[in-house]
Amino acid sequence: MAEISILVGKRIRELRKKKGLTQAQLGSEADINDKYISEIERGSSKLTVNALNKIALALKVSAKDILDFDTIKPTRKELEEDLAWMIGKTSDEQIIFLHKLVTEILK
């Protein structure tokens, strides 16, 4: 599972883009520096409760909506990296089973 700040950032980016806003526009609406918005979206800066509230109001969503990570759709690259990490953790027996399983799925 990704770190919470990364998930929050992805969710804010997703909602911002859905509303058709740039980071600068969201920053202006939320009275938050657009560089801070960028850092939040990248997960490189922690989001304060105050900033969460301001961003939610600017996006016209609830804070709960921002924290709803079930709607985040990972990119193909993220999925591939996650699969590679999981495969790296498997035993020889498990990798053989996974290979057979994937082969059957792709037939």
C-alpha cells in the first residue's frame, strides 16, 4: 500500500483535473501557494487539516471525498512496478504457480 501522503496527493490531483483546474487555480481558490499544491500532489509534503479543508472547499467536495482512496485508478506503470515488486517477494514455487495462472488467463 502506498504511503498516505501519496494517496492523498493522487486523489487531490484527480479531483482537481476532473474540475478542470490548474494547480495555480486551485491554489488561488484555496488560498494556498501553488507550489504547496504541487508538493501535496506529489506526496512530498504533508497535508495539514487546515489545508485539506481549504482544498476540499475549493474543489467543492468534502474532505471525506478527498480521503476516498478506493476511487484512485493506478496507472499502468504503477501496476507494473507493483507487480514486479510482488514477484520479487515470491518463492520459486509461487512464481511457477503465478506463471501458470497468467498463462491460462492470457489464452
